[in-house]
Amino acid sequence: MRRDTFLKSMAAFVAAGGSGFPLSALAAANVKMMIPANPGGGWDTTGRALGKALTESGAASTVTYDNKGGAAGALGLAQFVNGSKGDGNALMVMGAVMLGGIITGKPPVSLSQATPIARLTSEYNVFVLPANSPFKSMAEVIAQLKKDPGSVKWGGGSRGSTEHIAAAMIAREVGVDPAKINYVAFRGGGEATAAVLGGNVTVGGSGYSEFAEYINTGKMKALAVTSETRLKGVNVPTLKEQGINVVIGNWRGVYGAPGISAEQRKALTDMVLKAVKAKSWIEASEKNNWTPAVLTGAAFDKFVDDDFASLRATMVKSGMI
């Protein structure tokens, strides 16, 4: 067989998903990771940690990253949905924050247009004060909130983020109209961190991992975590311990492109499952206090649908929508 004829035959064979080449191997060439947030936040950290694990485990040859922040991930979602149709090598980081943003922002694209791959982790939020804050405790913040709701500036992720929902839930629990809270939304964790460090907000909220180093070095004072019980190895009281019955978690996961085949979905799922066993992923999870929460297939589909409904109900109850 002539060389050019052979190459054309092989190209057609690969394009057709020939049985001699496992689909998982084809998908491993170059993963394109959409991170729908600015650098420095939880989605960025998660996406880059997963990318490193994909290459370390051999599930992918290379991983490239595209950060597109804004609107609780909706801008990145729109770019992903419109620009990666049928691409079996594309992944997008997402999670509870994106669901909340879709509920509040009603973007022109839908998460249902993309393909569910896996839930990866769960994390709880922490509320902090700038180091130079005149307040010393959550009780003092709540007292000021009751006195003048608008004077307490809450800083965190996009509208509909878990820290935004938590702030509204806190207000409702202490008898303050959630519609009156002064919430400042930032495009990513890096911007929120800078606002807290600069003393530009009264209270900052984010995933614990994003503020941990600043808490540990005394640049931020931790007030409370949003978990049911105290986080392992973290000496920060829960909201419930302080008489505020609010518990809310933040999960993160990945989706594939719109219009991929069942085989492509399985290949991407297998790649992710291989990556989360990698040493670098396990180390990143421990360092960032991420709770492993891997879920794939139909169970993940159902989880997203159920969480969407639950978040919407919580936001309605808290007066956010």
C-alpha cells in the first residue's frame, strides 16, 4: 500500500473511532480545560489540579487552560457551549456556584446543553474579617447587621454563589430582611481575597481553601464555617455553634462539551476517574481541605437536577428570588 493511501486510510479509521484505538486513548491527546472564573479562585485551583492529575496519571498527554470569568460562570459556560460542540477533548469546571448563578442570572445558555461528567469534591465556606476590622466576632457583625443591614458589606463570589446564599440565609435566621443585605459580588476568588485583604468589605466569604493561608498567617480572622460540624483540623466554630442555624456546602465538578457521543462521555469519565487516583490530586485535596465526593453517570445527572431544585427553593425562602 502506498504511504499516502495508508495515511488516508488511518485518518478515516481514527475519525470513525476504529476498534484498534480505544476511545480513551484518542481523547488523551490534548484536553482543553475551560475554567469559567478568573485565576486564583476555587474553580481555577480545581481545574489546574485536575489538569496536573490528568497528565501525571497518563490519562491525558497535555492540558491547556482557558479562564473566562464572570456571572457565576455563565460567561465561560456560554463560550464552552458555543465553541466546543462535539469536542471529546473538552472539559469545563463547574459546581454549585454555577447553578446558583443560572437561577439568579437566567443566562441565554443552559447547563443542560453541556454533558455531565463527574462531581469531584465538596467544600464548605468560611466567613472572615479583614485583619484590621473593628469587629471581633460573628455576634458583633450580627448586632451591626440588625442595627443597619446596609452598613455590613458582604464580599464573595458571583451572585448566586454559596457564600451569597449563606449571607442571605444568615440574615433571615437573625430576623433581617435578606433583600436588604449589602452583597458585593466579585468575578473570582482572587478579587474577593484582595477585597478582604484591602479592608474593602466588612465580611468576606469563600471556600475554606481559598482563605486558609491568610487565616493561618493572621491576615484574616475566621468567624465561622458553614458546615454541620467543625472541619477536620480547623479550629473555627460553625454557624450552628453560634446559634445561627445555617448549613450549606459547595461542590465542584466537570462537564463535557455539548453533543458528544456516549462513547466520548465514557472516555472522559474514565479519564477523570483515573486522574482522581493520582498522587498530585490526593495531595491537592488534602492541602485545600476538599472532601472527596466523586459521582458519575446517571447518579451525577440526578444529583445536579436535585441540587438545582434545592438551591432554588433555598434562594426563594431566603428572599433572593
